[in-house]
Amino acid sequence: MIGEEDYARLLEEACGLDDVEAKLAMLRANGFSQVDCIRALSEGSTLAEAKRVVHLSETWADRRDASEQLHENLSRSTHGNPGDITLP
């Protein structure tokens, strides 16, 4: 996770960009994790919308399958048979 000082500075820089995809790309290139990006976007929208935008972004497309597997596993562990959980 990125430090609070760097987080604030980089978030301010990203706010100057017009395109959400450009913001996400800049943040990721500067060390923001998916969670950091979701947190950053949720400051201007809902958490659910921020998660959706990051998940479906081109910037994080390389992590989409792993993220979907994680969500599936979490759903199984809380709503289904925990013995069915597989790790990516």
C-alpha cells in the first residue's frame, strides 16, 4: 500500500487528467494497487461504482481473472461450501 503523503500527491495529480482510464494508468504506474485505485475513485463516487470501474478497466485487465476468482471464492466461503474453494 502506498504511503498517505504519496497517495495524496498522486491523487491530486491524477485529478488533473480528464479520462478515468488515464487516471488509473497513472496511479498504477506510480505504485497504486487495485485497492488504492478503488479507494481513490470511491472518493468521487460510490464504492460499488469504483470497484466496477477498476475491475473493468484496461489498466487492470491483466488482473481481472484473478479478481473474479477471488470474488467467487469469497462468495463460496460465505454462502456455499467452504470446501469448494480453490486458489488461483
